[in-house]
Amino acid sequence: MTARAETSARRSDPAPGMVEKRGSALWLTHVAMILGVLVVFFPIWLAFVASTVSQPEIARPPMPLLPGDRFLENYQKALFSGVNVPVAVMLFNSLVMATGIAVGKIVISILSAFAIVYFRFPARSLFFWLIFLTLMLPVEVRIVPTYEVVARFGMLNTYGGLIFPLIASATATFLFRQFFLTIPDELAEAARVDGAGPMRFFWDIVLPMSRTNIAALFVILFIYGWNQYLWPLLVTTDPAMNTIVMGLKQMFPSGDDIADWPVIMATSILAMIPPVIVVISMQKLFIRGLVDSEK
């Protein structure tokens, strides 16, 4: 018995070479990850450094790699003075637009997917595939008629004009539909036996189970709305309605004008902060959903 135990233990123990190889591979992956992070972070660091120095320091090579002493001055100028519009106003406009687009897309998509999966009505599949076919249409194809509708409703230079035309999402509807199809039918039957109506079943069972999907989609859709440029450029003519992406583009000089690079770099850093906050705040819920799905 002892010899057999020793033999089995000897077979189960990994070879020393395999352990060293696995350890070196782990070390190399960490080195590659750190290098990748540095490559991605270095331009952001340069932008931050440029936002804390003066204009002559940026124009005179080599560019400094350490922050300067103009941090408060440059960021205060960007937030409350800006070039055309204060950055604080543009940040607020972008925040309202991105949040409205993300919430609107999720609400419409989750209700549409719930109706398609759990309600029986004629041409149910046809309606779903008509929604899905809108993915084939690029924004440029429908942007002119959409602009005409918004203009006729008097929503130019309004938050409604920025948000409402972009709140329909075939992708989110498709993802919610695929998730609802994985929910066991026994849950719907049990809710029906308990006397729960369709909306009670939606609020008490379907919606809590969709938290992780909602969190993941909110992050993606918020960044999508935050990065919008073409649509806000069309429907806003009032500088007070400019978004942060539009403001960044307008800060670059035209002709012989001189760019205020410290203010532009400060605006770029400020434009990155809200999406980063959204990603970090939703990260735990998203990861917990992935872990729970493995159990």
C-alpha cells in the first residue's frame, strides 16, 4: 500500500521543469501587461503634464515629463472660461445627453425584449427582425430624415433633440431578448400561479435578474452617448448647448490662430473623467455578475 501511495503521489506531482515553465510564463505575462499599460497610459500622462504647464513650456522642446505649477490656473480657466464656452457647461450637456441616451436605450430595449419573449401577438417574430434589421442601416443613411423630424418638432438646441432620436437600440433589444430566452419557463408559470400579472413578473423577477446586463449595457451606451459628435453638431447651433466633444474640436485653431494648448489638454483630461467614473462604479456589479454566472 505504501509503495502504491508513493507511486501515485509521484505521478500526481508536477515535474520541476513544468513548474519553472509555468512560473516564467506567468512572469512574462505580467511584464507584457505592465508594458501594455504603460504604452496606453503614457499619452494620457503627457496630456496631464501639458495641462499643468505654461504655453511656452509646451512649445519649447523637449516637452517636460513632470507636472508643472499651473494646474489650478489652467483647470480653472478651462472650467469657467474656456475658449468659446466654459467647459463646465459642455460637461453638463454631455452628461445629460449620455445619461439620457443610456437610460432611454435600456428602458425601451428591455421593455421591447420582454414583450417579444413573453407576449403572444401576431407577427411577433417579424417585428423583432424588423428591429434587428435596423443594425444594417448606418447613422448617415437616416440622419437627414431624423434631422427633419427633430426640426419640425422644434427640438433643435434642446436636450430632447440630443437624446430622443438616439434612444432606440436594436443591439440592446437583441441582447435582452437572448437573456430572457435563458430564463426558465417555470418561473413565469410559478408567477402566474401566484397571481402575478405580467408587469409584476417583470418588476419582481425579470428586472432583478437583469441587473448585470443592465450595468454592462449602461457602461457601453453611456460611452457611446458621451462620444457622439456628428448628431450634436447638426442639432445644436447655440454654443451653450455644445457637448464636450464638440468643444474640443472647436478649441483647435484655424488659420493663423494660436492654440491655447494647456487649456485644450486640461479639457481633454476633464472629458475623460466622467466615463472613467462610470466604468469604475459599474465594475464591481459587472464582475459579480460574471462570477455568479459561473456558479
